[in-house]
Amino acid sequence: MKPALASLTLAAVLGIASIPQADAWTRSESFATSQGIYHGRASGGCRDDICARSVSIIGPDGGAFSRLESISRVGPNTYEYSCTTTGSNGRSITRSGTIVTFPDDGYGF
């Protein structure tokens, strides 16, 4: 596992560890393809107005992929999100932004 990937995964685990058990979840799965066996793990949860999810997949050649996503409510109808994806080469890309929703006015438009 690359250092950047290990750091990202550790940060996700530490962040999720502070979420109460009732709101946290973890899933693990292995699946076989013609190229070999892949192992995946995902965990996440919500606390107050923040939700986070961490996903990591390790391929048969030891290459790893991870993704850390979070979203938080920062005001009425306003949310901030962040998503960092790291590939087996250690390179990562982060996308983030703000989402503004409009309350349902009852008209269905």
C-alpha cells in the first residue's frame, strides 16, 4: 500500500471511529474476475450534520484504490462536500464544492 493511500485510509478510519456505533457501518467483500481476486472494504456513518464514507479495493497484483467522501450541512439548505480518490500509483484527485437545495414549495416543480 502506498504511503498516501495508507494515510488516507488511516484518516478515514480515525474519523469514522468517532461516530457512535448505531450510526456507523462496515462492509467487506472479495470478488473474483478473470484477472484474479479483488478485496474491498467500505465503512461510513453520520454524526450530527456530517456523513463520511471510505472505500478501498486491493487488486490481485497488490495495486490499491481508495476513495474518501464526506458531506456536511453548513446552513439551511446548504451542504459542502469533498471526495478524494487515490489510485495505485499514489496520485489523488480531490473534488469539493457547495450544494444549495431549494425547499419543497408543495407545487412539485
